[in-house]
Amino acid sequence: MPDTTNLTTAEGLDVLEAELAELEGDGRREIAERIKTAREWGDLKENAEYHDAKNDQAHLETKIARLREKIAAAVVVEEAPASRGGAVAFGSTVVVRDQDGVEQTWRIVSSHDAAPREGRLSAESPVAVALLGRRIGEQVSVSLPRGKRALTVLSVG
């Protein structure tokens, strides 16, 4: 399986950039205001509000730094073209049926774009790993916490 650690969709990158902009703008302004207000209350040595705000500021700056790293290392992958021989790949939308006849549709995305309940499955998940490279009609067996699950690929788009 290819390294999917830094892969993302264009939408996923937009979400990361919007989160970064929010943290660098409103997030920093809110913390700065809390620090300013707490300073006005007097002695900083025993000022719990000041220390809480400074601690929150450190956490915010760490989160900003991590988001910047994620964005800098991101490799945007467009949805896999259907002409790729019908094989499941990063960005593919795949329809599968399990051994109980239940059909599910997933789009294979990066771990930070994943939302299984919304139909976006992390490429690093056991189900996606088993499906990558498979074609219509192929069956896979996946070991999950609730036991083995047999899946048949119905379509790849």
C-alpha cells in the first residue's frame, strides 16, 4: 500500500487551511484578550486566570504549528479516475456488499478527512487497506474487532 500519511483531498486541505486561519485569527485574539484582562487583576504569581490563559496560549500555538506542518506536507490527490481499470484507489468511491447483504458506499480519503458515518473512510483503516487495488466482483476478508467480515466490491468510481 502506498504511504497515505500526507495524502489529502482538495476539500480536506481547504478544511485544514480554514482551521488554521481561525486559530491564527480569532483564536489568538481571544487568548490575547484573556491574558490582558487577567493581567489587569493584579499579582500574576497567584493569578490562576492568567496562568490558565498562558497555558491555553501554549496549546494554541502548538496546534497552529502542527496544522502548518500538516499543510506544508500535504499532497493533494484528486479523485481517482474511473478509467484506472476499475481498481479501488485513494479518492475512489467504492460500493461493497457484506456477507449479510448490506451495501455500503465509501470514499477512500486521508485519515484527517475520514468520517465513516458520512461515507468517508480512512485509507489507513483495515477495510480500506483490504479494498485498495481490488476490482469489481472481487471479494476481500477483513478482520475487525467484531470478527471477520467478507466484502464484495460492487462498483468503483
